[in-house]
Amino acid sequence: MARRHLLGLALAFVLGVHPALALDAVGDGAGRTSPPQLAQKPPAAPAAPKIDPAMREAGARMAGDFRLTSADGTRACAFTLKPDASGSALAVDFDKEACAVIGFSGQVSAWLPDPSGSIRLLNAQGRTVAEFTEGAGGSYEALKEGDGVYFLTNPSVADATEVNVEEVVGDWDLSRTAGAPVCRWTLQNVPAGKGEGRVVSVAAGCDSSMLRFAPVAWDIEGGNILVRGVASGAVIRFARQEDGSWARTPERGRPLLMTRP
């Protein structure tokens, strides 16, 4: 028995296995032996998902510092789309506390450019939290059902297309189709009070939808004209067009144009 034990220890040293396994390999004293059981290596961890090279290249062209805002401009925070890989997507960087005013931002952990040219903000599981489609003036817009419209604007692009107050002050016709005005209002260079921008006055004869909106103030933000209605949160955003007119953005199936009389 002692001889069997010594043989087992020697075999353990040669094979690099536990002595008890080597002892079984020598035999059980009755001439029977069993093959040594070598330690099993744990299965290799699956490779981390990687972003598609073409997608990463497209993301590098779109990445940069943005400003995430609600449609009325009352809620906003800095938001950076980074070109660095984050699993199978790209990384984002933003102050979660500062962006807490925009509820869905807390779900965002990455982003991806879409082949259509839009920007998709993703959660930790890779599902889309919000998709921003390209709008006018270098901005992107997203409609969150039951929440409202939000914008991603590149500040450097917005600064390059910034609008001067003097060039938009005065009378404007509003129409659903070009050449068929339904209302006229005047953007005045007069403070509206309470930090709400400047006064907008409406001429007689406006259609019922504009009367319900009841515009009371206007302002400029990110190269767009924002007109606020009397109801809390009511706002229409206009983006400048190539022909010098202005169009509601997002259109949402019912265009509204703003042109000089």
C-alpha cells in the first residue's frame, strides 16, 4: 500500500495533477487502474461585440459636441457624441445630473449613426431610445410620443447660421401652402417681459387654429425662430429655408410657412 502511495505521488509530480487522481491511476490494490482525470479548463468567454468599421467611420464624421433641448428651449444640456467604440455602438458623454431635466436622457448609454442619416440614441441593451432625423441648419429633431419634440444642435453650426433680430423683425404672412395666407403676425423688437423674448402681435382675420395657439412672444434659438403661445409649453419652431422663407419644424404632416408679405 505504501508503495502504491509513493508511486501515486511520483505520478502526480510528472503529470501535474492532484495526488488523489494520480493514486487512482496507479490502481486500487487489486490490479485495476483507471485513467487519470485531468483538470478541465473553463470555457473561453465569448468575444465582446465590435462595431462595424463602416458604421464607426460614419460615426466619426458625425461625432461632436451637441446641445440637447426641448422644443420650447426651456430644458437643455450639453451632449457629446463620441467617435470611440462602446461595444457594438459608439460612446456618449453628458452630465447626467444636468440632463435629468430631459427624462429619457437617463436611459441613454450609447449612439449610432443610421444609414438614413439620422442619429439613434441607444440604451444599455442596444435598443433605440430616441431617433433624431436631420433637420434644417445642422440640427436634428426627434418626436417622443406623449412627451414632445426634442432637438440635437451642433453649437458651431448654429453659430454659423445665427439669425439677427433686425432681419426678422416686421410683418410675416402664415400659410399652409405657398401664396395662400391664413394669418399675418408682426414680430416686434419689444421685450415681452418675464424673460420670455419679444412681443408678437396678430392681425385681424387669422384662422381659428392660430387664434387658439394665441402667440404672445418670439425669440431666436440655434438659428431658428421660436414663437410661444399663451398656453404653457405651446411653441412653434421655424427653420430658415434656402429661398428666405421659414417653415415649421418638424412639419408633422401639416406644413406652416412664414413669408414676407
